Amino acid sequence: MLQSFRDDGLSIDDVISQLKILPYQDLDFAKVDHHRSIRKGFPEVIFGEGKSPAQVAALAAAILQHSQRVLVTRASREVFTAVVAGSPDAVYNDTARTVVVDRRKDQQRVTGVLIVCAGTADLPVACEAAATAELMDCEVERIFDVGVAGIHRLLDQLPAIRRARVIVAVAGMEGALPSVIGGLVEAPVIAVPTSVGYGASFEGLAALLAMLNSCAPGIGVVNIDNGFGAGYLAALINKSSAHGTG
């Protein structure tokens, strides 16, 4: 195959460039991007919310024809039941609401990712971030329930916080946790607002705005409840930093 491309005057880089924009699989209700892993280093992720269990199961099966791993986020128990019927090695995380299949062997994980959340109610989002980063080959350390209402709990964890390469800070209510952490560390902090809180939290909008207005340097913010986006970004930063490409 490569010889035929060379005969056409295309270099290997040209071939790779073309492969990056080529095929997808049309399932009628969805078009599966099988070359996502070539472009991004990670296969297409399935957002389970709003899809039927049968649709998610079909998407997972299609991805696993070309990849050894798949991640479904915002997955219900019903979705997991449909996926595991075709993929018996699928694993469900009740807290994170994720379905994971990983058929690779002996993967080495890169240390450096820390997930911190303010309260127990923030755990679903924090655990989604952790599940994502782990499937992207990062070793994830977790520190839960260290919100600023009892800041001594957070300060007690400073050694772990300061050795991380990248920190995901998850909080609802007033969303102060990332600002406090950002003032204590040199590592980048990915702030995740959650929809946890009473009426004036406006389903996470108050936390989002607080995080966007943080005066601590080195903080980036993802959308409300977007644990997946935070975990994905944390894994990219961690691996780049560990391999000296950041």
C-alpha cells in the first residue's frame, strides 16, 4: 500500500495527512469517526445521555471493531446492560456514570494527575474526570471532600497537592476551591464548576463565573459538570509534561 502511494508521488507524511481526514462509519443515526484516534491519540467518546441504550451499544460495538478501548459518559444502568451484552468485559462506574472497555495489555500509566473535589455531592463529576484520565493512561490521585468551608482539610493535603503535575479542582456552590488551590501551587489547575448548590447557584452558573473571575494565575475553566473535558485535558497536560513536550 505504501509503495502505491510512493508511486503516486506521495510521501509517508502525505499519506498520514490524508488518513487523518478519511473514513467514518455511517450507522444511519450516527457517523462513527474511526480515525479520531489517529488525529487525537484517543478514540471517539460516546456521550450516553439522550441516546437510547441500543444506540449506545451499537456505537460501542462499532468503535471496538477498530479500537481496543471505548468510553461512554453519562451512562445509565440500562445503557451499561445494553453495552455489556455485546462486550462482556465492559465495566460500569456507578458514581462516575461511565462505561469503560479497555482491552489493551500491560499499559504503563503516567503519574501526575490529581483530582480534588470540594464535597461529596461533587463526586460524580470528579469521578468522571478520573475515569477519563485513567483510560488515557494516567495514574490518578484523588482527594475528596476538602471544600473551603473547612479549609484545614485542604491544607492537610498540601504535600500531595504540590507534587501533582496538573490538578483538576471540582466544586459547586460558590466555586472557591480552584482559586485557593491556584494560589498554593505552580502546576496548572483545571477548574470544573458543578451544578451543586441552592437556588442562587443557578445550577452551576455562580461557580462557573467565580472560577472565570479567579484572581489566582494558572487556572483554566471547563463547562459546568464537564468532568470528561477536565480529565481529558489533564491527561494531555500530564503526558506532555512527563515526556518533556509541553
